[in-house]
Amino acid sequence: MAKFSTTGVEDFLRALDSWGDDAGKAIPAMLGAGAEAARTEMENTAAWADKSGALRRSIKISKVKGS
């Protein structure tokens, strides 16, 4: 049976683990930016059929929900 050893695996695993912390901060920011772009597009699309402006005013961005 062959034997082998590895080095540096612990550092790699720590780096992977730290990515989870960064994702927890980045995901809400990305969702917020995407929501802003989606709202702008919906407002522009609704403009031709929304004479009173009520539809455009009703488009809101809520806080990120869930995990």
C-alpha cells in the first residue's frame, strides 16, 4: 500500500472557511444592487401603461429575508 503526506491543507481549509464570512456580507449587498436594477427596469417598463404613476410608486425594495 502506498503512503503519502500533504502539507498546507490546513491553510487551504482555513481560507475556504473564511470565504463563508465574506459571502455573508456580500450576498445582501448583491441582492440590494440587483433589486435596485430590477426596480428601475420595472419602473421604465410600467411607465407606458401607468398614467397615474401609482404602479411605479408601489414598486418598493424590502430588506433581505431568509438566509
